[in-house]
Amino acid sequence: MRCHHRSFVAALLLGSAPLTAAPPTPAAVATIKRIEASPGFARAMTAIESGHDKWVGDIITLTEIPAPPFKEAARAKAYRDMFAARGLEDVEIDAEGNVLGLRRGGGDGLIIVSAHIDTVFPEGTPVKVRRDGDKLHAPGVGDDSTGLATQLAFIDAMNAGGIRTRADILFVGTVGEEGRGDLRGVRHLFTKSKYQGRAKAFFSIDGGGMNSLTTGGAGSKRYRVVFKGPGGHSYGAFGLVNPMTAMSQAVVDFYKIEVPADPRTTYSASVVGGGTSVNAIPREVWMEFDMRSASAAELAKVETRFLAILQSAAEAENSARSTREGRITVEPKLVGDRPAGQTPLTADIVQFSTAAHAAEGIEVRYSSGSTDSNIPISLGVPAITISRVATSGRNHSPDEWIGIEKANNVKVKRIGLATILASAGME
């Protein structure tokens, strides 16, 4: 984008805090205007407006089908049927569990539009949706049940508008986006599926708000670390090395790591377990750690320091207490590895979205996040994560909610649909 100052582009490429975009290029503005002025798009938006209650109903239906990590099959089967009912071709559940459906265009390349099926909530979590005026409340109601429903609304609108595109559009419900899933669904799609190497652009419907656009992939490294020792009776074996002490020291030192605010870099000691009894020195304890950054270089720095801290903590405990029955060992296992990257702001997909926001009088703000877009970005495929809903809150918590007020949610879909059609080449 020629009108960007060099410092502004550099800051975004490093993954800074959200920044307001410069005006879109004239070509992008003209493309969005042409699409939004077409009779087919007008019919599509009429369908979105009249289908608002159906969209709400789809959100409720999908939310109330549990989809805990690695157990998305029930929701996947329901979503497959929803794709088939809308006339998509080659509808299937692939080897990894993703739901795929193709809307054929003119065959000029492939655009992928996706939302993720899985939630962060464990099996047994109550998922009954509670409606309170213009809000829906339930675990996973926004992330990403609403993304799935919004994708269905786009398909319905395109069908109602009789819209044709030069590119084929592959609609996908991915598995394994959250947590330990480590993007396994989209990773399979781009590296092992029959669509491998074909996509020229990728959309993830997994954001919230009126003006946010995720153009950067925040990378992450996740470890499950096991500390082991000889164990023993808490009274009789007092003085022996204790793996809990080593692990505790590792956490303390981990939280002394200094990280930059820009590019945003974070870390967390997240889940812990181990031991057998209150009156026993544990033989084994474990903890899970999360590190993230919009910069691959900064992420690597934190990871390197973290691994050194683990070894240092084990050595310190072996020096501090008796090792006559055995020494403390530490075993870090990488359980999550999400690549960092950035879709260029000059990419058509970003320009079209910026122009579609501008057409609604909205200044878009670019940001980085950890979403399905990370994988295509890392492979050089232009990818962005777009909004699924106008307002939401408390994501990943039991009291998660979304706003279902009509006007602004129709506007969000107008922006998203116009951007997708511009990228796919609406005829």
C-alpha cells in the first residue's frame, strides 16, 4: 500500500498493538463498490437481513452440540448435514475430522473460507444456551459456534443472490483450532488434503467486533514439562531432593523473563499436576507452559531462555538437597507449535477488507492473533481472520456471551461477504 509510512508498516510487521489502517487503495475501493452495487449482492443482503433469526437459531443449535477438544465428531456430522442441505458439492468429513463443502465457481483458483468446530471446554461442560434480550450466553456460544453460523449465512446469501465467482470457494469447518489441538485441522487441510497447494487466499471467521481485522499470526510454543525425583516419606525422607521445589523455582525464574511490549510477547505457566499423597515427597510433578509472540525471533528468545531455566532449576535442587536416592531430572515435551507470520498489508485480501469496512464508515484496526490463519500465512498464502459477530465477551469462560442485535450484525456480514466475494472474483 503506497500510502503507508515505512515506520507504520514496520510496526505492523513486527506485530504491534492494533493500529488504524491507512485508506485502502483506489482499486480495492472500486471493486467493493462494484460488488455492493450489483443486484446479486443486494439480493444476498436481503437474504441476510431476512435470515437473521435463522442465524440466531443456527448459533443455538450448534452451541448445544458439545465439541470438546479432540471430540468434535457429533458437531462435525451436524455441520456436514448443514453444508449438504445448502447444495455445496463434494461435502465430506476428511481424515482429520474437518467438514468440507465446495461451491463451484469458474475454476480460476480456490478461495478457502473457514470457521472452527471445536471449543476449549472439556467433555461434560453444560452448553445449554440462555437468551437474555439481545444476548446469548453459553460456553462456546461465540468461539466459534457463531463463526460456523455466520459461514452458513454467507452460503445462504450467495445462493439467494444467484452469485457466481471466478474462483471456486471451499467452505470448511476445521477441528483442533483450540489449545492442544495445535491447528491440526487447518494444518492437515494445507499439507495433506486433496486441496493442498491450491488455495490463493484464506479466511477464518473467528473474530469479534466491528473494526478488528487479524492480519498477523501470533506464534506459540507450548510445553508439558515433567520433573522427576526419587520420592519418599515426607517425614522419614526429609532432606531428599524434591521435584516440586525444582518446578516451583522454574516458574519463579520463568516469570522474571523480560519481554517486549512491541512486538507483543507473552508467557504463562498454565496447568499443573502430580504427587501422590500429602505426606509423600512426590516422585513426579508436571506443568504446562505457553509462550506467544507475533515475532518468530522474539518467540525463539523466550523459548531458549525457558529451556535453560528448566535445567538450571533442576541443577539447583540437586545442589541444595541430598541426591543419595537419586537426582532430579526434567523432561520438556513440545506439545504445541504455531508459526508466526504476517499477511502483507498490500495483499488484495487485506485491501478488500479495509475497503469494505470503509464503505460502512469504519476505520479498521489491524492486529495479530493465534487462529487458523497462522498456517496459511506461514506457507505464504494471504490469510486474514474476520469478524463473526458485532459484540461479544468472556470468550473461553463459562459465562461467554454474544450480542445478537440485528443491525450491526447485518453490517458485520455485509463487510465479510463483500470481502470474500471480492477475493473470489464476483462475476
